[in-house]
Amino acid sequence: MFINFLYLLKREGIPVSTTEWMTLMEALRKGMASSSLTTFYYLARSILIKSESNFDKYDLAFQKYFEGIETSDQICDQVFEWLKNYLPPLDIDIDFAAQLKYQLENLDLDQLKKMFQERLREQDSEHHGGSRWIGTGGTSPFGHSGYHPGGIRVGGQSLHRSAVKVAGERKYQEFRGDETLGVRQFEVALRKLRQFTTRLEGPKDVLDLDATISETCNKAGRLELVWTRSSKNAIKVILLMDSGGSMAPYYRLCNQLFTAVNKSSHFKALEIYYFHNCVYDHVYLTPVCQQRNAIKTEDLLRTRTSDYKLIFVGDACMAPSELTQVDGIIDWGMSNSEPGLVWLERLARHFHHNVWLNPIPEGHWPMTHGFYTIGLIKRVYPMFELTVDSLDQAIKKLMVRN
């Protein structure tokens, strides 16, 4: 049952095991979906989806598979025509979405019309809650803001929408692990970098009082000092961002990164520099990359210690000559006495902890116009696409000496 839905979930990249699928089938056999597509939506999601990062993929798959099972336009048109011809002019529409199958099989429009007209004659005031009168809330078949599987909504807004409409809203896009970053996600990732560093790096020069007491007790009162690493902020980061040219489509993303790193308070030192396509003799203090705002790359290497974490952000797309040839730089009035690749290798040798973040999806790297230069740079720097999942991998990689 729904086996094609299982295949669709897998095509969307959602890891669904056979055990989980059989659990869902058992839940359906026991009637836990209540013959409701909306209930099935939440039931299947609770059983099959193990991470909120897959919620949006689930919504996309659900919308594709069950699209068209909502109320047919033809039925809606017929009901609206009936309301127009037989009932007083009211702000009325029909909410069939929650339990379509129930309504198609059991809704008697003549009976519903008769009941509604009787309520109009009998009721002399507004009503809230309950199961009989026209009003708000409750389970009456007439009114709004309540719930009835096959009623008429009078005024108000629909609250119990169909599962397909709920899935179509895609409320969980920001939870995806394969989407490009926003400011918040980048801040969280940078914080992880500090957490990794606190646990793994630096001298153990701070007395761990709790551990000392515990170990001393274990040694029957013989003093055993236990030292740990300081929790003080000790991490230092250099961020080098490509600016201009083929990076133009990623201006918004770069702005988000710039905002996030400037808001960050997790580092002992954070320095941001810019380059165009490739680093040569100079790096720049502003995205405009003008000579008056430049510092020598040689000075950067001489004055910054090797314990800095080096993060490149760029699409790595350029003419091969910009990487491999003297005077390959394309900036007007500029020249380079050494190929760009030489400078990239020099930076990688000095800053042992380094990664390259590419805003182009990894699956497109072999198909872009810069596939050749991407390949050359990948030989020097571990390269990751700029998504939440890949950034987590990049942060872990930064803790490893390259």
C-alpha cells in the first residue's frame, strides 16, 4: 500500500528503512490514520522522518504524490452554484478538504440545505462552541473556526486545511540540510568551530577542580591534580572572500556571511579579506578590490601565525591562465609575477587548517565553465559546497591539519 510513495520519498533523498515503512503500514492497519489524509500526513511524518532537516523534502514528496486528491474544482463549482441559487446571500463556502472520501460518499446536499435553513429560522443570536447552532468553534456543521468533517463554513477563515495544502506551504524550507546558508545558520556553524577548538586544542593549563576532587577520592585521599584546557576564546580565523565577476549571483549569500561573521563573538581574532577570482600579490580590505585598499599577501603570511583557520569562499571559476600563468591576472592595470596557484599553495602551507567553501552545488562542479580550475583548487584545499550539511563537514575538517 502506497509503495510508490515510499519510492518517491527515497528519490527525494529521505532515508526510510523497511522497518519504519512496515511500522507505518501497521499503524494504518490499526486505523490510526482515521481515514483522513491530513492525519496520514502527520502520522507518516512522525514515523518515517528522523530529522527536521528532511521535513521539507517530505512535504515536497507528499505534495507530488497526493496532488489532485483535494476537492475537485467541479464539485466546488456545483456547491457554490447551489449556495447561490438556494440560500440567502452570505459569506459561505464549503470546506471539503479535511476528509474528502467521507464527504464524497456521505454528503447529502439536500439534507444539508434543509438543516441549514432550519438553523437560520430557529437561531436568534450568535453562538460559540457546541455542536448544533451556527457559530464559531465547536463541532457544528455550520459556522467557522470549529471542526466538522462535512460542514458548511459561514464566514471566517478555514482552519482545518487539507494535508496537501499544508505540505504545499513548505514551512520547513529553512530546516533543510542541503540549502544554502542564511545568517543564522552560519552563526551556528561558526559557534561549532569554537566548540571543537575548545575541546581539542590548546594546552591543558587550567585546574579542573571537580575532576581533581573525584580523582583524589578514587586514590583514597592522595592528591591527584587534573588539568584541562581553558574555555577562554582562543580561536583565530581568516576569511577570504571572492568578489565580483562570476560571484555576482551570490552577492546576497556573501552579504549574509559577512553579516554573520561580524556579529560573531566566538573568536579571539577574525579577519576578513577579499580577492577577485584568485589571490595574487595582494588581498583587499573591501569587496571593491582596489589597490588603495590592498595589503601584500606576503605581509599577511609574515605577520599572521599558522594557528589561524583559513576559510576561502568563492566559486573557483576562472580562466585556467589566471591560476597557472604569470600575468594571468585579469584586473586592469595589475600584473602578477607568480601564478595564482603558487600563492594558493603558499597560503595552504602556512595555514595548516584550511577549507574552501563553494556556493555552487557540488553536483554542478563538473558542468560549470570553471570545472578545470575547480579541479585544480580542490587539489590544494578541501572543497565543500555552501550548505548546512557541508558546512558542518567543513568545520570538522578545519580541526584537522592538512
